[in-house]
Amino acid sequence: MFVYSLKRPYKYKDKIDVYNHSVFLSESRNFLVPFQMDLNCVNPEFFYKLKIRFNIKDIQIEDRVKDCEKNCCIIDHVNKSGTNFLFNKTPYKNFPTFPDMSKIYNPIPDLEKIIVHTVGRKNFLKRTEKGVFISEMIGLVSPVWHYVGVKVFGKSI
């Protein structure tokens, strides 16, 4: 399985830079880390090319989540970042202009399920809301992976 994260792994065998992402290959898990969290890296064209090149069928998106003291399964998000990486990028190839985003996430067994509010990298450290799990980026990248036909799993770290 591939993991999409903003953090590079500590141990890996090989590193490839392709489609504005660093791909860290290891024996157990492979990591995709974008050069930046912007439209030059996160877009349907590059995600589709990554999917094809590495035969990605499933992706686990690991995201920082405030006030989450253990690993949890992210089952939905509210995008409060002001950014949508699909905006003006659909349709791509034969994919729909208005994709169904009602069921992006797949459950991870044995993890508590949470809904997060994604605020983006710039606002993550300064944003808090009582009773709300604040996330850094999953609500930005999961719709794009879902759009190109990859099965999405969300996990807090």
C-alpha cells in the first residue's frame, strides 16, 4: 500500500522524484510526499500519472490531527481551508466534471472513527475549535485521489 503524507519516512531503500512528488520506496510501505501543498503538485493529472506509474489501487492518507491523542480512522472531512484542488481541473480525461464526493473514505478496522475539519498547512498550528478535530491536509488531497479512482483510507498521526 502507498501512504500519502507531508512527512518523509525515516527509513527507505530508494527515493524517486516524479510528478512533483518524492516517492520513498521501502520493503513494508511506500510513501508519496508532495514537494509543496499547491496546485503544481496536487492535481488530477499528476495523481493519475502516479496511480498508473506505481499501480496504486489504495492510498492511506496520513494527516496531523489536533486533539486526537491516538491513531484514528478519518471517515469524512469538512474543508475549511479555502482551497479545492479539483476546482477548474475537471473534467480530466474521461472523468466527470462534477464527481460524487459523498463516500470518499473507507474504514480502517479497529480504529476509532472521526470526522475532521481541514484548515490547510498555514492555519493548522493557529486554528482551534472546541469539540472539533482540526486536520492539516486530508480534505485537500483525498478528493483528488478519489477522483482518479484510488480507494482512500484516512488515518490521523
